[in-house]
Amino acid sequence: MKTLQKVCLVFTIIGAVNWGLIGLFDFNLVETMFGTDNVITRIVYVLVGIAGIINISLLFEDWDD
């Protein structure tokens, strides 16, 4: 499970950086890389969303390990 959470964390960070670029510079990195209305773009957005949902469990993890 730790590997899955690390992969999901990477996708969540990618999503966060993309939203930061959109907010600061009105620049969408994902659409620039893969194009608009593209299946790959939609897959990236879906993976980022699923990763964010999986990472919700990090809120409830014991950090004293």
C-alpha cells in the first residue's frame, strides 16, 4: 500500500502544480503537453482525481511510526 500511496502522491503533486500554473499564469501544462479534448488529457485528469481520493487516507494515518 505504501507504493500505491507514493504513486498517488506524485499524481496529486502533478495536479497541484498544474492548478498552480493555471491560477498564476493561466497556463494548463497538461493540455499543453497532450492537447485539448484528447483522451490522454482526460486520463491524466482522472488519474489525478483518483490519486487525490486515495490520498485522503493519509489524513488518518498515524505519523508516529
